[in-house]
Amino acid sequence: MQRRLAWLRSKISPGTEVEVATPPAGPGSIESDYEAALAVPEILRSIDQAQARGFDAAIISCFSDPGLDPAREIARIPVLASGLCAMHAAAMLGPRFAIISPLAGGNRSREQARRYGLESFFASSRGIALSVMELARDRERCMRRIALAGRAAIDHDGADVLILGCMSMAFHDVAEDLQERLGVPVVNPVAASLAMAEYLARNRLCHSKRTWPDPPKREFLRYSSVAIRR
């Protein structure tokens, strides 16, 4: 967590504060819908606490964006998510993007793109056959596997933009190296969501409460993911 926090602080603008919150309970990594569901209650507590402490934006730092809709219902600060921001960033850089994931999961990634109105941009999802925990431990092995999967997505799936589909990949900070090696833009989801959070906070913009109104009942503790304050 300290290494990740140092990386985040190297990417933010002067005058912005960033913190990383690790939920006290839940799965050690999220690699299935089941694990995502287990993580949601602690994510919501975390978002609630970030707002109570005066932060100006919060980021759900998992590519599958667990709990995004309920988090937006309970929050009156902008709540962003890494997959959402990365896919929209990729759609601005080319007409076809591929997601490089730890494990195979093309249908789930396609459904995520469809939910965000970006299915026509979705070329493929390529797994690299490493678990999230393995990714976190070995940068060079991770880099080799991502490069192979990225080349296949470009050559066989027609992708002209790649997205790192996991936070462990993102925090290895391999995007620029991969761009040079593969010759296409590579979107880091953490950097994309962090920059968008700063933009929304700076311009006092928030998700629409017409779409995500306050829930009629709030039976909730106060406990965040990545949060920023300006």
C-alpha cells in the first residue's frame, strides 16, 4: 500500500491530496463476480467515510467497478471507477480497444463495455494466465505476458488501443514501456481515474442525482478506496 500511495502521489497535481484505504474485511483480490459482491459493503463504507472526512472525490480502484451504482446513490461527491474511466479514455484514442486481464474473462469485459455504451469499441479481452497476487509480485514476468497478449490483441483482434485491466498491472507502471514496444496507446486505469477525479473535483462536478438519487433508507456505518482532496 505504501508503494501504491507513493506512485499515486507522483501522478497528482500540486495542491491535491490522495489517500488509499484498504478495507478491513473482504477478499484479498477480486477475480470473480462472487468476490466483487463480497467487497461491495466495505467499498460503500469506505466511500461514506471519505465523504464524511471532507474528501472531494472517491475512486473505486478495481477494474470491474464493484459497487459503483450504490456508491453514487449514497455519495454527494463524485465517485469514479477505474474500468469506467479507462474505457472512456481508450475510446477517445482509437475505435477498437482490447482489455488485458489477469485471467480470461471476455464476456464479463464485453458486458462491462456494453453497460457503459462502449460495446462498439470493444475488440477483445485477453488473459495472461496470472492471478492478481502473482501479478503483484513479479513486474518482469507481468510485462512479458502483457506484451504477448497485447500483440495478439493487435494482430488478431484488430485492437488499436490497449487497456491494463487490473490494478496490479497498473501499479507496476508498465504502460509507457508497452506503448514503445507495441506501437499503440496503452491506458493505465489508475492514472485515468485519478486524472478524471482531479478534473471533477477542481470543476465542482458530480454524478447526476437524477440518475443516482439518495436511497430512501440509510442504515449504514461510516468507514474509503482511493480518495482525493483539493
